[in-house]
Amino acid sequence: MRRKTHADSHVSLSDMIGDLPSEEKLPDDAIALHQSLGRLDDRHRLPMVLFYFDDLSYRSIADALEIPVGTVMSRIARAKKMLHDSLRSQQKLQFVPKREQR
């Protein structure tokens, strides 16, 4: 919808879901999800945010972004896989203390 009225304007993730509250108040999972969403490209992030955070239907998202419904569905599916992979790889990371050099 925004695209039709403001063809040259861009929508950032923070505009779509608001600013991230203080990290002290959020569980680690929520922070990891927010960071992973920020790493997605716009063509995958926007349909995902519109579907899950703004509760828009596939049809509404397709109309707003001027793309076919099937494309919306496949982009959301790909975005979910990318988020899953990103979050899984973050869990595998282990912080190892740096050894002192002799």
C-alpha cells in the first residue's frame, strides 16, 4: 500500500515493527530473531514482516507489493528457511575465552 502512494520511499524493518526495546528486557531468542530479520534482503523481509507482524493476508501483501500471490508465498517460505538457518548457526557458535600468549 505504501508502495503505491510513495513510489520512491523505502520502508525499513524498524519502521515496520518498531524500535527494538532495550536488550536487557528481551529474551536472547527475540534479540537473535530481530538481528536475523535485519540480515534478510528486502524482498524476503517485507513479506515476512507484513505477514507475521502486521497480520496481512497473502493477497493483501501481493496487492501491496504488486507481485503474484505465489511469489509472496515462496518468499515467505524462503525467508523462514533463511531465518531458521541463521538462528541455528547462531546457536552453534560458542564463545571461547582467548588464551594468553606466552
